[in-house]
Amino acid sequence: MAVFGVLAAALGVVGLIAPDALLTVMGFEPVPEGGRADGDHTLVFLTASSMAALNMGVYYVLAALADWKPFFRWTVPFRLLTCAVFTLAVLTGRAPSGFLGVGLWEGLGAVVTGAALRYEKRGGSGAVTGLRDAP
């Protein structure tokens, strides 16, 4: 949870500071300076989603520090939903193939989180957060 939170927050900061870099990472080709058509709100949406990623990253880190298991459980189905929506966006041509990595990252994160919660519930040692000291 903490690792995901730090990565989400970092990518949010990148999107706020260098939106073209974030677009490139996600498989989108940035539009050159002054090349956007009137009414192109790409940067507005990128700013909004980057701010949301920054906030979400902080929430994940705080939840990890608090070892807040209900929050961890809530993330699993919603990250799987995000995986499905982003993957479908690529498969239907709504997003470039590079965007598939974002969906797979969400899906993998959900599966790993769910597996860790299940392991811990069954009496496994260690913490889901990775922030507690080993016994």
C-alpha cells in the first residue's frame, strides 16, 4: 500500500509539473507548444487527474501508516474495476496501447493486495503495508 501510494503521489507531481512527460509515459504523444486546438481541454483533465493521483497517493500512505485494513480491502474491487475500464479503453481503441500498462498496474496491485490480506487473515506473518517492523 505504501509503495503504491508513493508511486501514485510521485506520478501526480510529475503530471502537475511536466504534463508532457506523463503523457509520454502513458503512451500518448504530447502536442507541441501552441499546437492545441481551441477547446482542447487535455491539460485541464491531466491537471485534475494528476491532483487526484497526488491526493490518492497520500491517502494510501496514510492508510498504510495506520495499518487500516478496511481501506486496503476497499481498494481491491475498485482497482479491479479500474483495470477493466482501462483495459477496455485500449481494446476498443479509445486509448493507445501504452495505456494498457496503467490498467495492468491497477489489476496487479489489486491482486497482490487481496492475496496479502488473505494470507495475513489466515495467520501468515508480516504486514500488508510493509511498514511494520518484523517480529
